[in-house]
Amino acid sequence: MTAHHYLPSDDYNNETNDFILFDWANESTTDRVLRLNNGTNGHFVVYKEEIEAYSENTDEPIRKSFNIYVKLALHLLNLLPIPIECSIDNMENITLKPSELYHCIQGNKKSILIFRISSYLNALWISEPCDLNVKGHGTHNEHIIKFHELITDETIRMILRVDTYRGSYRASFYSPFWIVNATDLKFQFKIENDKTFIDSIDKPVFACPNKYHSDSHKKKGHIRLVSIEDDESVSQWSEGFSLDVIKSTGITSCKVTNDRTYMVCIDIVTCSFGMTKIITLAPSTAIINKSSFDIEVAENVSGSYEDNWKVVQANQMIPYWPRYIKEGVMCVRYLGGTLSASCFSIKDKHRTLLRMDDIERPALHVEVTVTDYDGFKINFSDYKIGDALLLIVNSLLNQSISFCQKEDLHTQILPPQYYVYYTWNDPLKPQELVFTTNGDNITIKLNPICGVIDKENENPTYYAIFDDGPQTVLIFSSETQIIELVSDTSSTSESIDSYIQIGLHCLGISIIDDINHEDLLYITLNPTKDMWTEIRNFNIKPVEYKLNQSIEKYYKKYQENLNEQEINQKYQIDKNRYVQFDGDIAEIIDEEGNYVHVKRDTLDGFWVGYGFSTSNQIIHLRINNLQIDNQLQITLFPTILYPIISKATATDI
């Protein structure tokens, strides 16, 4: 830019001009006011960025070069899922949609902002003024914005974070916590001593402690059921759960006075912009009806149905709060049916096909999924191929097979050259089948197996259980060739004789926008930390976590006492095992003389193995410590993906 006129920079608000003058040789950044064509004043920032200039096709800098940015002084960003309104110095009134960035023409670094929210909790909220010229809290210059409801004078709080980027202000309006109640109950949510009422609506409720700032750590959250008495002895607070996490899912318990405990799943996830935690409250047990028909469910208590039947419509999911957790038995029937219902266990993970007392709809598939972090999911669905517990095939030429469920009186007969799809008569009884042929009985569990019935007979009956796609099949035959063919015993016993493996110790990939010359992402595959590993069937595997800790503990002692007297010393790991070291090699020995060698090593960041024989193939793939970092110059969430220690294995692999 060429200087046409000198502008004083001590107080830019007192003088306006219709052009901008910037002394790029001596100034790095400055604020200017420009008179616009409509007579209003626009507030701008001129910012100089100094970079190295390189000789062509070399990485050798030869001189300095400059980028000069002319930007508006103030930008407003709405990071709430609802629209907000903002008054800037009582001159400029704007409405910001969710995720909208507004470039303020008349706003500046000394503006006073007043916010207004009209679509939250069916009320109108107006904030107290926020002066941008006043320094906010913490390293991120955060202002706590206090809102008042016009009628009840109830208050809520939000955060305005003011970041400086290339000389201009970017003010991000957000709430540090969104709480989504996916249950049919009402809760109170507490951080420190600040309490927030959470209604049973599937819309986010915003929470912000009175003394909140993003630099604070060790924040704990608590929940409890809302009681009419509002007495903590009637409805107790749950144990505290950490809010300083990127992603976490777990279960907490809320106790009430009638000795009932409500298990609530707490899912915490960080928004993409990195400043808000979304906390979802969900029931630890949910019923999902994916079938084509409406159903009713109830608990079974001591062999009788509970009167409180709950309706679950087709393609509906409802929360469910079991009262009799120890028994863990649920009954289901079609809506409107008054006949007997089918019962099954909800205490563990399984799937089965239920016999329903309905001629037109004789079967209903149920699957119970269980995890230690988000509880039980009970899924009902229509019958499809593969849902039947067992396909029983009688390929005998002239001999029938009779069978029944163990401890069940209902016996079925399968004629020769017939087959039948079968499921349990009672899923709560022992899940074994008793077969009878020629007076000889045998009890079979539904595991892949081969066997024979009536060995002493001149023509014994052979059987095999195998999987045919999604369907488990039990076949009876008098020919051993058929049994060998379906069980494929020769193929499964064949060993892998050739193996190829490829490993990359570490790998870095940079994603670049070549048009704008910007680094976008940097992806790295890094090796693990040093750990003790064992070679099994061509594959390098880490030893079990507790064993790894024990070996590492004595390895450090071995290194401290590395001399001629201690070099052959054995260290006792537990009652039956000892370890002896030779450099980075350890020999683990038990009292019976069995031993195995392990090595202290790192696992490659990327590893793939391919093994094959005449009829079998195997593929192993392992990726360790995958990390993705955002490389843009202005980013609120610099790390997109970061490896963390697994709760299940307690390792950092």
C-alpha cells in the first residue's frame, strides 16, 4: 500500500477516513476506522505476517516476504444448537443461526454486546452487557454471560470466548455442557454446587457453573432423580463422574428411598470445536422393537407375570427400568394377546428365537446385547433365515429320531429323510437336546462337534453340528463320508506352511491443500512403548498386561544389579513362575520345567501378515497408536484422534 496521508494510531476511534494507511515497514498490526459508502463506520485490523521466501526448487531461504491481511475487527460465532440475537453497541442488531459466523462491520475490540435467546425452555432470556474491553477469565479470555428470564427472573449462564487471530477478535458464544435426557425420568445435574434441572425432553439443556473456566480441571458431575420433596435423603446423588474427558461412556446409579436403584448410562463426547461436552443420560436397559407388530413386555417374578405390562410399538425404542434385577427374567407377548407369554433371561448376552402362542406369528427373534459401559439392549425382530436355533436334518433312510429339550416333557419325532427348524420350548431350562434312536440316548450341546449314537449297533448313527452361513445345522447320517464332508475336519487341521509379513516402524502422512498452500492434517502411525512380547505362530504378541508389569519390574532390578554375581539370578513372579534375564531377552520358567522366551521390544506402527496353505488362508492386521492432528493455523481442537489406554485391556497398544 502507498501512503497518501498519515493517520495517528493512538486512538483510532476518534478519527475516521475513507481510506486505510498502513506503514508495513514499521508496523506489525494496527486498528483503523474506515468510512463506508452508506455513511457508517467500519472497524478494520491491518495485520502483517512475515514469512521466509525460498529459492526455487530449494529449501534455502533467501529473503523475507510479507503477507498483509485487512480484516474486520470483530467476528461473532454461535456455537449453540439454537439461534441467538446480539446487539452491538446498540447500533447493530443481528441474528445468528447455529454454527453461523458473522463478520461485524461496526463492532470493534471495545464493543459492548447484549445477547438475547428466545427459543430456549419456552422462555425469553436477555443477558447482562459484556464489555470486550475488559479482560476475561483464564488464558482463553472467557467472559461468563449471565441471562435473566423476563417473567420469573430465573438465571442461566453461557460463555463468550474471545480469541485473537491475526490482530482481530473472534468471539465464540457457547455453553460448556449440553445435557440430553434420553430417558422418561427427570433429573438434577450438579457440578460443584451448581444444580441444573433436566426435564424428560429430548432437547439439550445448557449448564455452566458459576465459576467456570476452561482451564479448570478435575470437574466432577453428579445426577439424582427429581423428587417432590426435593430431599437428598429421599433421592440420593450418584457418585461423581469425570467431565474432563474427550470421550467416555459409563454407568452410574441413583438410589431412592424404596430400596430401588436406577442404573443410568452416562455418555460424554466432546464437540468438534472442542469447547463443549455433550452429556447424554440414557437408561441402562432399553427395549427396541424392530418387528412388524406391537408387543407388550413385563418382568417375570417367581414364575408369575408382573401386572405392569409396557407397550412397545413396532419400530419403537423405550427406556426400561427393571425392578427385579437379580431374577432378570422378561416376558413378551403380542399386543392384545391374553394367552401365555414367552419368557427369557435378560441378565447376559445371548440371542434366541421365541415360540409365540400365535398361529399366524409363531416366532419372535430376541437378542440381548450387554456391555460394561452402556448396559443392556433388548432387540426384538421378525423371523428371518438363520434365526432358528437349529436346523435338524435326518438323512437316515429308514430310522426316525426323537428329541426333546433337557428337563422338558415335550418330545418331537423327526421321520427319516425329513428336516425341521427348531428352537427352545423354554429358554430358561437347560439349553441341551436329548436325542433317542434305537433305545440309545445322547445329550448334545450346540457346539461344533462330531459323534456317534449306538456304537455297538451293526449300523451306528453318526451326527455332526456345523454352521452353514448364519444357520447352525445338526445332521444325522449313517455314512461317515457325509459327516467328514460337512465338518471339514481335514481342512481345519491343516497347518499354515507359508507366511508373509510386512511391518512399518512408523509412518507420517501430511494432507496438504496445494492450491492455498496450507497443511490440513498430519496422520501418524507410531510404534508402541517398550513392552515384553512373544512370538506365536509367526505373530508377535504382547504378553498379558499383569505379567508384563511384573517382568518390567524385575527387569529394572536386573539392570540396577548388572554384575557377574547377579547376572544369572532368577526372580519369582508368582507362586509357580520365575523369570531370568539375558539382556533384553527374558526366560519365564515354571516349577515343572516348562519355559518360554519373551523379548523387550516395540510393536510396529503398522503390521500386516498373510499366511496360506493348500486350503486355508489367514490375514493379520494391526495398527498401533494412530494419531490425527489438525494443522490449520487457527483451530480450537488441534487433535482430531489420539490413542488412549483401553479400559478393557489396560494397555496402550
